[in-house]
Amino acid sequence: MFLQYFNLPEQPFGATPDPRFLFQTSSHREALSSLYTGFYGNRGFTVLIAEPGMGKTTLLFEFLDHIRDRAKTVFLFNTLCEAKDVLPMILHDLAVTPGAGLAERHRQLNDLLAVEARSGRRFVLVIDEAQNLSTDALEAVRLLTNFETVQSKLMQIVFSGQPQLADNMARPEVAQLLQRVSTICRLSPLSPAETTAYIEHRIKVVGYTGKRLFTSNALNLIADASCGIPRVINTLCFNSLCLCRAHKSKVVDDSIVGEVVDDLKLPVSQPRLAAPAAEVTPPVVTSFTELPEARVSSAMTTRYVTAALLVACIGLIAVFWSGSWKGARPSFTLSAAFSRIRHSSATKATKAVLAPVPATARVRLAAITPRTVTARNPTVPHPEIPADEATGPKTITVVPGDTLEAIATQNLGDYNHTVLRQIQALNPRLLDPDHIESGRTIRLPGRITQTTADVPTRKEP
């Protein structure tokens, strides 16, 4: 082992989901905040979706550690099971011998939930690798949400899985399960800067205080080869330190990393999953049927729009030409014709062929949260993610009953045209300020800057 050679107190790049090593990027903070909102808001059903190796299980362990004193928890990871096995697995995890029949098992679980509810504790069921659940098993889990009182749910369920989970939940057979999902959160790959910070974070957690173990070029190569996936980053760092010791060197350079990449057959400079800072706003997702791995080909869309415009123009010329020869007035106006052109173009673009994309270019999943019209519960904490700087933008998570006016007034002290415009500049997807869903995140400016366009000009007499 290289630990003694590099004076490392313990292994910094292990393969277990240790929450001590959790490195919270912006997407990790958003996902964790969504899990907390679902728990404290008693939302019933929360879904976490991410690519393999993104740290879903580590994030779940951090969530469970946070709520350990407030809830009874069950964590299931063996999802290659039949529907009839779901309830016995839950009871076994609770150290209860399952009864003989389904009715008896439901009674056992109901008694346990009642005990926890009377003691003021919640019950949380976390199912990892949920994409492996069959349709019948998904329906069996959905039936567990029927354990409730007139005031609240007795069980909070968290699904965690790969993007295939979205496809499975889009099936008509489990439509009732989809309707019960209140929040969907996801994890994005690390950027090159985040990859460097991630590696340094793990080395710091184990207590290493010596010189740098990786050169800048080595870190850049690891970021390219790993595509920002934490599990691959750990593998590259571990093997690079092993090879560095074999070469009797004290610093990992790009030549060592390059050799490791060649040995592992990892491609370099692949497209990243992480979305850019100013990404194009995706279409609003209304159901899981819009979530599968697909995108509209821009080239195909351009061809459809061009063809639609060409056909419409030819039609206009033919109609007007015919009207001029016959002396008849055309049956439609020019504005109506262009309206039809725009409608036809939009229709063609919408129906463009959806092309499958690689795992490294997935469309970001939007959180599906039904609008809540009940009054905001003062006992529900308002998760807030602190800003990196005192005067910089900050991100908050909308809780049930929130309005944009209330959020702006509470955090910025005012709500007017200037405030609204600056909030929309930070949130391109905030198309309707009068309709914000609970569970989504909103970025707020650190301070309101008044531009010259906002100051009324003095008119000369």
C-alpha cells in the first residue's frame, strides 16, 4: 500500500459511500435541500436520479444521518425482488418477523407506524437502485403511501436510481405512483475546477498535511478522463498513487495519470454531463413521459422550419397570383398567413424526431412539483443554501405556500419591477413569477442594483 509511503493516515480514495467524504457541489446542495424539504414538508414521495457513480448513496447516507434523531429509517438496496418480497424486507430491517399473510404484514407495519407517530417521530423508507424494481414492485411500494391519517402521511418514501427509473415510472401501469411524486432532484457531474477541489477535499479529510500529491496537469487529465464522475475520479487517483509509488516518485504528474488512463482504457476529453452556467431553458416537463434520454435534433428542427416557411411562401404566391388573375380578393390576410406559418413551424419543431443521446449529454430533469395552495406552515423549516460570498447571489428552496413576492420581500426587503427583473435574470426558467412550485430552487441577488433604466428621467420644461 502507498499510505505509509505518502504519509497518509488513511485511504482518501476508497470505494465505500462514506458521508465524511461528501463533497457538495451546487447540484449536491440542491438535491440534499430537496430531500430535506420533502422530509420536513411531509411530501410523501421524493425521487433522486443520477448517473452511476455520481454519489447517490453517499448523499442518501448524509440525509439519513441528518434525520436520525427525528425519524425511524429503513434503507433497502436489494431491489432485484418480487412485489411480495417488499413488505417482508421492510419488516426484517425493523427486526420484526413477517406474518404469514399479506394482511398480517400490513397490520404489523401499521402498528409500527402508529407507535412512531405517537412518539412524534417520522418513518422514512429509502430504496436505493430503484430502477431495478419491477412494475409490480413499484405498485407494491405505492400502496405503502396509503398508511396515513387525515392530517399527514405516516411514511416518507425516497427513491434513488439511475435515469432508467424515470422510464419505469412513466409506464401507464404505475400512473398513480407518478402522481404521488412531489419532488425530483438530480446530480450533475463535477466541472474541472470542482474535480480539483474534490480531490483536495478527500485528501484533507484524511488529515494529510504534506506537499501536493498531484500536479496541475495531472489534475486536468483526471478531470478530462473521468468526465466529472466521482467514482471514476477515485479510481484514477488510487491507481495513480499506486503507480507513483512504483516509480519511486513523490508527486503524481500527467505522465503517470496518462499511463493509468491507458491501462484502464478510459477515453480522454469526452463531452461532459454538467450543464453550462447559461444553459438553454428546456421545455416544461409535465410527466415522466417527457423524461427519457432524448433530445430534439437542432439540425432536424432547422430543416422542418425551413421547409415549412418555403411551403407557406409558395402557397401565398399561388393564392395571390390566382386572386389577381380572377379579380377575386384573397380569402385570408397577410397577418393571418404569417400566423399560420409560425404555427406550422412550431408544430413541426415540436414533432421533430427525438434522437437518443449518450449518457454524457443527458437533458437535465426538471422537478415535478404540484402547486400547493395551502397556507405556509410556520413549523416547516425553510431550507436555505448560504451564498459563497456575503454580497453574492444566494439560493433558496421554495416551500409550500411561498410566493415570489413573499420570498423577495423577506430576503431582499422589497418587491418591484427592478427586483423582479434581476431575479428573472438569475433564473431563466422562471417564466411565470405568479406560479412557483414548492421544492424548486430560486437564486436571489445579493443586493439590488438600480440601473439608469430604472431611474425616472427628469423632463425639461
